[in-house]
Amino acid sequence: MAWNEPGGGSNKPKDPWGGGDQGPPDLDEALKKLQEKLGGLFGGRGGKRGGSSGGGGGLSAGLLGAVALIAVLVWGLMGLYQVDEQERAVVLRFGKYLETVQPGLQWNPPLIDEVIRVNTTKVRAATFREIMLTQDENIVEVRMSVQYVIVDPTSFVLKVRDPEDSLQHAAQSALRHVVGDTRMDSVLTEGRAQIGTDVQVRLQRYTDMYETGIRVIKVNIDESKPPTQVQAAFDDVIKAREDEERLKNEAQAYANGIVPEARGRAQRVLEEAGAYREQVVASAEGEAQRFKALLAEYAKAPEVTRERLYLEAVQEVLTNTNKVMVDVEGGNNVMYLPLDKMTSSAGASVPRSGRLDANTVRELTDAVTEQLRQDAAAANNRRGGR
């Protein structure tokens, strides 16, 4: 049944606030009753008349105490925080450095202390790309990556406003300094590793001087190339250098093949000359010894030795020829002696080697002597007849 419907034998509307025949509900009375109930809950005494003022004061004090207690608990809980094993926490109190907190569960008064946690084990990386001049005034484009860790969180947070931005500027400065002292060939080819090492040393010196709290682990030269605008010309230069290197290698290979061969021929000539010298010396010494032996024999039997020498000389002369021209003393004609035919008619044959033995020479000598006698006799007869 609705509160304003008639009931109970009466046609008047029913008052839900218990006012009976009263009109609209009294809001002040309703608030007072609510205060009395709340005062009873928090230990205050409530009265219908005289106790209303005392109940209101107890309600206000209890409510404020509860709110304050809850606020203190919340404030205390807000100060709890956990520092991980790989982190360190820098604590500032009213903006001034207080301490550096180690890993573990920590508490600092909130709204008074500011806690800045820094990861000191994470390896961070930064990449830079720069276009610069080399020592020989060529333009190169270098892309470099820097790996680093934070070793001093206090310096990293407080000493430099933006330490990573300072690291970038320091890395660019170190790279330009090192590349500026290096030739382009070294920057583009085998010198990249050395450039990375030099940049790392110089960059670490800069970061220590700035007190950034950063330790550089590794500097890598990821890419080094000429700028796009001069790439075509650079490719031509590279091709020309490759051709130069190729021609040098070919010339060196040719020299490696020719020089040992020439040295071998020279050594062979030297060996042959040495052998010829030994042969001539040995032959001369042999001839000298033979002459000495022959001289001793000649002293013992001059006639026999002379005839033997004569026969040996004739043999040596007639060995390489088969024709002899003889000019007879007192005659008008030159006699021609075919030795080959005379040898064949005498029953002797010339060996294939072309050399005549002593018997053959003796027979030829006798034949020649007989022929000369006959010719001399015929010439004398012709003179007497006249």
C-alpha cells in the first residue's frame, strides 16, 4: 500500500515519517535522528532533547579520528616499495640527495622523499649515423652502435641533466675525431675493428669526464660506405683499384714463374762452365803427362817414336777425309788420290765411324808412296825423250 493511500478507517494520507496528521516531513528532525543513530554507533550518547548537541560533538570527533587513522595508514602504505636485484634506487628528500638504496623491500615517507629506480645490469644500446671527412679528405657515411650499462646511478640521475643525450654527443665527437685521423681505405675495409676500439676508449674518457655514471661495453662499426650522392664515382674508384690489384697479382705470378726459371738456366750455365773448366784442365793435365811420357820414350828410341808420331799424325789428318790432293815436286800436274777407292781395291773398308786404324793408314801410306814413285819415273822418262 502506498504511503499516501487511505487506510485504517481514515481518509487522510498516511505520513511515512510518523508525523500523523502533520504536513510535509521536517528535514531538520530527520537529520537529527540520523545524527543520534550515528552517535550511538561511535559511542556518543543520544537524547531526544538535551543530548542532541553532545552527540553531534562525539560524532564529529570520532569521524575525524577514523579519517585521520585511515589517512595515516594509506600514507604509510604508499611509502612501501620493492627494489629488484638488478636495480638501485636514488632517494631525494625535498629534492636533495639522501641515499642510494640497495635491492630489497624499502620504505620512504611519501610526498617527502622521491625515489628514482635505475636498472644497473641492463645492457642498453644506442645507434648513430654520421657523414664525415676522412684524413685524405674523402666523405664517408658511418653507422655505429654503442652498448653501455649504468654503473653509478647517483651520477646518472644527478650529475648530468640528460646523460643519454650527452652520450650521443660524446659518441659523435669521438667517432668524428677517430675517422678524421684515418684514411678512407681503412675506414671502409680492414680498419673498422680498430676504429671501433679507438672510439670506445675515447668515448669512455668523455663519459668519465662528464660524470655520467655510464660504462661503455662495446662499440661496433656496423656499416661504412660512401654517401649515396657519390656512390657511382666511388664504385668506379673501387673497380680501378681492384683492377690494379689484379694486375699486380698477375705480374707477381709471372715474375714468380720467370725468375726461378732464369735462375735455373743461369745455374745450369754456371754448372756447365764449371764442368767445361774441369774438363779442359783435366785434358791439359793429361796431355802434359802424355807428352812427358812420350818424351821419355823418344829419348830411348827416337826413330821408332818419330815414325809412330808420323803415322798418328797422318791418321788424324786422314780420318775425316777420303780425298787427298798431292803436288809432286818437279811435276806439272796435281795428282788426285781417291782414298776410298784405293782402300776398297786394297781389300780394306773404311769403318762406318769414319776413323781408320793403324794398318789401314800404313797400307794407304805405302800405296801413296808407290804411286808417287811411278809418277816421278814417268816424268823423268818424258824429260829424257825430249
